[in-house]
Amino acid sequence: MVANPNRLIEILRALPEGELDGLIARLGIRIDPAKRLDGPAQVARALVALPDLRDPSGRLPSTSVELLHRIAEAKGVLTVPSLPPALEPLIARGMVFARGQRGAIELVLPIAYLVQLKAWEGEDPRGARALLAQASFEATSAIAAHYLGRPATPPIALSLEPAWEVLSDLPTLAAEIDKLAPSERRVLEKVELEGGEVDTEELLELEREPMRLRTATGVTPSRRGVGSALERRGFLLPVHPNRHVVPTEVSLVIGAARRAERTKRREQVKSFVVSGDHAPRRARFALDPAPLSLGMALAMRESANEVRPGIGTPKSLAQKLATRFGRPQEHVALLAAVSRAIGLWDLSALSPGSPPGSHALADLLGVLFLAWRKGGAWDEGRAEPEVLRLGDGSRDPSPVGVVREMVLEALLALGEGWIPWTALAGYFKTDERISGLTRLFRRWAERTSMPAISPLEVARRIVHESLPALGVIDLGEDDDLIAPAGDESEAQFARVALRLSPRGRALLAGKVASSEPTSSKFLDAHVLRLGTAARIASVLAIAPLVEVSRCTDTVDLIVAPQTLARALSAGLEADSLKQRIEAIAPLPESLSRTLAQASVILGRATFSPASGFLWVEDNSVRELLRTRRATGELFVDPSPMGGLLLTFGVDLERLVRRCRTVGVEIVIDGEVVRARTLPPPAVSPTPPPIRRVTPTPMVTPLGKRSRSTSQAIVPIATGKIESKED
């Protein structure tokens, strides 16, 4: 077998010798030449033991953590046009490696790192990667040993690389499932039919094994049974406590035949739908959520309200955004959750070299829909669907992912026409997975201490709330539509009809929008309309100098003189503002002149901190205070005419004492201020003789004779200094 170039040891062996030596020196890795392992193998063993992967949020910048998640979502290889700034800490720690590939750059996260990352809110909690990351040492050792063909030795992360290569590639995974024994395939199909999750007692019943041992956590399965064989292959992973889950990748393969068997029932529902005209009298057409999501990301950068990472979006903020943009609060809350899951609100979105900053506005809808479909950010099975509202240790996902796939499959199969909700609900009730899903939701509610909810109610929330917010379906109402007899629970929703919107059909078919990308342009001198070709990073870069005006089917931004003045006052240069705007659309002539005028420097002012102002109308006294060594350091030079500015930090006591030494008194509110900290006179046993001293006249710089006992009356707060000669 050819070694995978994304394995950690192969990446280290492909590095130039200088880069490998630099990595060893930075991380302080000790290479033992006496070992049989070569240098790259020893470095790989040291790297997978570093704690940065187990707790990246506490050891890495938030932008680097977001980039790490984006690379992991791309299955370890992300192609970018340029190196993002958040990549530097990851490269310095040897966590991510970059290599050139046909005019672009590939960011590679080695497989040994990929299987260790803790799950985040934008990831499928039932995916093979998330389940492997939280599996026990015994389970991962058994999986690694099966695909290695020999006992797995620590570190297990390196031994899991062959297993991940099989579980992440659907054609290879399908070939492995075809090799299963009939009894193993029967048990796997039964578990998938029950919703993809069973506890140990149910697993033993399916594989017809006796209960071996009961511990504090429940029944322990046999290590030689069918369930253990599926666990060794990674097809049925154990989850603490006492549960066994089929990964999403395995469900896609094992349930392909069953999806084909449901074609007949779909055709019956489809024949009913197409047999008549179910178009409602009133309809609400779904809007594209991408403009609103981008407008919310811009609005978050306008205000000082910060959303803390790992904590749910405040309801007050969702209400404020709903009022501002004129949308339902439930829609705003959903789009806020999935926007945060893809990193649209994070600082990493400003980087044009990595997602989501590298995406165009036309791609944003598909990214938002994929984040919702994975189920890590929004869970309709909860009363509070946003997953971030829960603590990190209590985010136990509900089986909502199976219901989502049921809804999307039904909508895609029923065509483009209007579908009564009663017909769609009837289809769900006849699905053979409903009984297993009901049991899974009941047990999930018992584990999480939440009220039990039926799969049909979850499907109703998806159809009536989530999918309209994502722009996938249009909703309508018609009084002629009635609920089936005896079904009072559906009476309030019986008048509702729905259909897939054009963008919804494109999303479910895995296609991009058929319309050509449009360019951004200025509608007038101050209104910028964003086109679908605009890059997310370029739009977010002009957030300090624009205001969001309209977010419906397009995004209109206001670029006015007042917004430019606000950006200039924040420290942005006029040339930088011009470059940011021109990266989206050409500047109109009037706005270009405004920026040119704003960039002109009319003069320069120097700031000098001061603690007060001393009014001195007599020029000779002012020069005396300014030039003498005892007082010159107290004042700012130059000072304005009519007085002297006191240097910052000079208190009144110090001013009075220093000025009195040169014969100037300070007066406040008509009273002479005396220094309270003058040194006491020397004590002598005999009084000194009294001598008469004649004052010596002093010549001022202006040539005027004055006495050395001039007074300066200094009302600092309210008056001026008066100067007179004795």
C-alpha cells in the first residue's frame, strides 16, 4: 500500500532538513540516535503528545483555532489562495504544514492531529472524526489494531491513521462494509434502522448474546460478539455511558439500499401531490439568508457589544438585530448561531486567505446551510435550539440529524410543486424509522433531563422554522386545506402548504446558483450595493467606514462623509480607506473627492499636558519666572501670551514655594498662599547680630528697574495675576 502523504511521519520526512531542524529546536524535541526509529518518526511521536491539540482554545489565538477547524472540516487539506496570518502559530508548533499545489497553497493538518481534535459547534457530532476523538483508549486501540493488522502501540493517534483513511473515504468504506459477515451486516442494518443508536442491552438482543456482566454503568458487552467485531472496524463506536452509535459516514453506506426501498412510498405521496393544484392563496417567499447574515456580521463590528466565544448569543442582541433588520427573532437567532459556527463573527473572517473570508457572497448560502445540516450549532430537539447556550460538558446532541435527512429527502423527492403539510406529515408517520426515533428521543430526554419530544414535532420545527429561515422552502396558507379527521394536534398547521424554493432545490441537488456572479457598484454617491462576487473579507474590512442600510435580497451599505469621518477619527488613513472600498467597487467621483479632501493636512498641533495656567500680565515678572533655574522647570515652554502653563504634575505647594524663592507671591481669591512645608529655622544658643541690607535693584530683560520683592497675585481658578512694585 502506498503511504498516504497526509500522514504525519510522511509529512515530516518530506520537509527540508533545515525546516525539520528548526522545528526540533523550537519545540525542544530530543532525538536519540541510539533508537531504531529515524528522526522524523521520533519527532512525530513527540508532536502528537503536545497538549495544544487537546485544548487548542486555551493555548492558541482564536483566529488560529478557527483556521484549524476550517482545515479539519475540509478533511485535513484546505486549498487557499494565500497564506492567512493566523497560520503562523500553527506552523510554529508543527500543527499545520503548507505546500504548493498548482498555483495555490494547500494547508495540511496531519491525520494524527485530525483524530485528536475535540468536537466544536460547527461539526457533525455523529461523524466518524468526532466519535473517534471522544472514544476510549480501549476502543481506539482495537480499531487501530484491526486496520494495522498487528497490535497498536502508543501513541494511538499515529496508529489510527490507516483507520481514518478507510472511514473517511466512502468508496473504500463501502468496500469494507461489503466484506462483513451476514450476521454482522444484519446487526448493523438493525441499529441503523433504530435511528443509528442503541444501548448495550439492545445491542445484545440484536446480536442474540447473553448478558455477561453488569457493572455500575450497566451491562458489559462480550468482547467476542458481533458488536465487538463492528466496534473493531469503527462501524459502531461506543459512547459513554453505555451507548453505541453508527457514524454518519457508515449510515450513508448501509442505508443506501433502504432509501431505494422507500421509492415506492414516495411515488404514492408524489402522485397525490401532483394530482391536484395545492397552491395556497397566501404565500411568504423565503429570502436568501446570506445578505442578512453578512449584514449582522457588519452590525456586530459597529457596536461595542462583544459576544464571548463558547457562550450563546444573548437574546437581547437577537431581539435588537431582529428589530433593526425587520426579521423574526427566531430567524435571526438561527442565522447568528450558524454564522458563529462558520467563523463569520470571528476576527479570522478578515483574512482573505482562509474561510470564511475567502468565500464570495454567492458561496455564503451553501456554507450556512451545511453548518446547519451538520447539527453542531442548532438542535431543533431542544427548547433552546442554540447549542452554545449549554455548558461545554452537557452538549449531548439529540437524534435530530436523522429527522433532518428524512425531511430533506422527502422534499427533494416530492418535486417542485406545493405540498400540503398534512401530506408531508403523513409520509413521516409511515416511515419505518419513526418508532426507533421516538425511542431515541425519549432516552435522550431522560439523559439530559429535558421534556420528551416526538420526531414529528421536530420535523414540524424544521419545516416551519429552520428551513424558511435558511431560504430553502416557501410557506403558504390556504383556508381550504383541512387536517385529517381525528387529528387535532395538526389542526393549527393544517392550512399550511410548502414548496422548495429555487435556491433550496439547488442546495439539495449539490449545485451552485445558476445565475452569474454580479459585481458590486455604487447606486449613487453614497450607497454601495454588494454583488454576489464580493469577497467576505473585503466586505468586513470596510465595516468601520460604512453603515448597513438594507439586507433583503441584496446588501446596501451607506458610505457617507460622516461614516468616513468616523473611520478617520479612529486612526485609519485616507489612502487605506480608498484601497478598501476600491477592492469591492470603483469609487464615484464625488466620494473620491471627499476622501482626497479628508487626506489633506492643513496643519499640525502639538499636545502638551498641563496642570494649570498662571496669569502674569507683567512681562518682566513672566520672564523672571520663566528664566530662573528654580522656577523654569515648572512651566511649559513656550507658553501662550499673558501667562505661563504649569507642567503636568506640578502641585500648588511646590509652585508657591519655588515662586517665593524668587520674590513672587501667589494669590488665590484675594489671599496670599503660604507654603506649608518650608524648612524650620536653625536653632542657635545666641541670637545672630542684626544687619541692615539695602535691596539691590534688578535689571529685567526689558531694561526696566524693579525691586526684588515684587508680588504676583495668582488666582489660578477664577482671576488674573496683578503685579505692582513697592
